[in-house]
Amino acid sequence: MKVGSESFRADGGTRAERLRASWGKHKFWLILGTVFVVVTGGGLILGTNGQRSAGELSITNPAPQGAQAAATVLAGQGVDVSATDSLAATTAALSANGHGSSTVLVFDPQQLLSPEQGAELARSASENGSKILAIAPGPLMVKSLSQEIASAGTFSAGDQAVSADCTQADAGAAGTISTSAGTDVKMYQGPITCFPPSGTGSGAGMMASTANGEVTVLGSADVVNNDGLAQAGNAALTFRLLGSREHLLWYTATAKDIPVASQPPTLAELTPPWVFPASAWLLLVGVIGILWRGRRSGPLVVEPLPVIVKASETVTGRARLYQDAKAMDTAARTLQHATLNRLAHALRLGGAAPPEAVVEAVSVHLGRDRQPLLALLIRDVPRNEIQMLTMATQLAALEEEVAQR
């Protein structure tokens, strides 16, 4: 059946109405399914990328600042490349690999290792006959690895490659190395110093080694990372330094190397020393302020009782209370009762006269119909403020008319 352009549907209404009804009915399960798909998909994505690291110079990082390229090439040449993230794991791997079979690359960009930990690593490598290559170590770390090498400041790298200019075999095979322009490269001095930047004239270079070649320091990670490996002789220097032994331990210092205190610090140890004196001073100032500006109780005020209140004030106050409470019925009964009381006295009926008798006397006295007077003085109850004002005006006029007669 059609009505105008609309047609009756027995299948639940229009398509939009059916969609809204279906959404309201299955909303919970649809939202739950969506959340499940998102969480599951995110877990699969994270699981797929879980073998990759975004850390600088990480052997699983394919980004420009990573070192996956160098690690992959070395592994393809038969070098056992393994990553470690703590000093304990590194020293344990050195002991497990056997004497004289390991090279340790040390990278501590956040300078988490203490001098004592650096000395422990050097001692463990020396006992196992292993070589150490430290990438951009700080002055204290350099001294802890070897007393023969010292830091010699930094310089800002340019676009030009730096020549080896030394007798070290690995550096001579590389010929030149280069870093990203504008980066700060650390410089070192040692028994063998290579790659001195032109124009410095300080005798320091980007690479330094001990006399026996067991400890080598390199001033920039750009020589080893993915982005710089193909520049100049960076690849030759990297592969010769890191690929001369059967095992390569790629050690990146992490928070695991931070010593853990034997006992947790107390609250007093964590609190700065100035807190307690400042708190005592603020407390003293607060007490003085309270005593100075605090309210003091004065003498009691004597007031004669009972208190005399003007009748007009009482009437006005009660009227406002009735108005705020919207108690029009109570206010109307009060006005009617007061008017009846005054009319009874005016007609000399006495205060105990019944309301109907007062109405009858007023009707006879004025010669008016009894029913309107009965409604005005007894029965009527106003429903709004306008009717309330009309009643008050009529009651006042009635009293005045009785008084004039």
C-alpha cells in the first residue's frame, strides 16, 4: 500500500533505519572484534620487527646509523658475530670463546661504563688474548682501557677524506677514511696514531693503537655505520680491524651496566639537605603569621532581652519567607484569618466568633450577597501571584468598606 511517495515496508523500515537498529543491537560485539583485530595486528607487526633494533650502531639496525651491513659482511666471511649488552655477558663470552680468538667492539655512546668497568674489560681481554676496538670512547674510558693512549680533544669533520699517514697495517690498507660533514670527531694520541686531520698540527689522529695493537680507539661511529661504510676506505679499515679473529663480540653498553645498590636508599638519603631547614623556617614563619594576623575573640556584647522588633519588619520578613517558599496557600489563609479577625472586632462579634458568622454579619452589614463574601474570606485559594495580589486588594477594600459603613 502506498501513501503519497512513501511506501509501507514490513521488513523493519528503510535501509538506514535497519542499519541503525543493527548497530544498536550488535554494537558491543563489533567494537570488541575491532579491538581484537587491532591488538592482534599490532602484535604481529611488533613480532615481525622484534628482531630489529633501532639503536645506533646495532648489528640488527638497517638504518643509516645502524651497523647491520658490517655485521652481515663479516658473518658472510666466516666471522662469528654476536651482540652483547652488558659487561658480564661480554666477559663470559670471552672466556667461552677461548684464548686469542675474539675481537671486542666497545660502543658506549651514553658513557654508562665507569673507569673500573673499563679496566675490568681490558684485563679480561688481555687474559684471553683478545683485541679491543673502542668506538669514540671518552677520556676516562680511554685511560681505563690502556695507559698508552690518551684523548686529544675533538674537531669538526669536513667533506675531505683523511689520509692514514701512519705505519699501521690496517690503516695503510684503508688509505683514507671519511665521516659525515659537520660532525664532531674525537682525536687520540698513542704509540701508533693514524688519520691526523690536516691543519691541526697537534700530532693527534682519528685512530690510535697501543704498541702491540691489542687496543685500538676510533674517533667516530660514522666509519663503521651503514651510511659511511661505502665511503673512502671505511669498509677496508672496518673489516680489517673487526675481521682478524674468529669471534667478534659487538658490545654496546646499556643500563644493565649501571651498578645496583646493595640496599635501597632511605628517604633521608634521597632528600636534599636544604629541605629540613627550609621546612622548619616556613613552619616558624607560619606560626608567627597566625599569631600576628589570627582572629582574636573580644569581650562579649551585652544585648537587652527580649529584643523588640517592629511589627512591619516581622510582616515583611514573613512575607518574604512565604514568597521564597512559594507558599501561596499559607499566605492566603493568613490574610483571610487576619481579615476575619479584624472584621469581627469591627462588627463587635468578638474574637471567638466563627468565620461563617462573621461572613453573615458582613453580608447583612453591607447588604451584599453572602456567597462571594464566603468565597473571598474562606474558600478561595490563589494559584499564582497575580491571584494572590488580587485577593489581598479585595480583602483590604472589604475592610475599608466595612469601616466606612
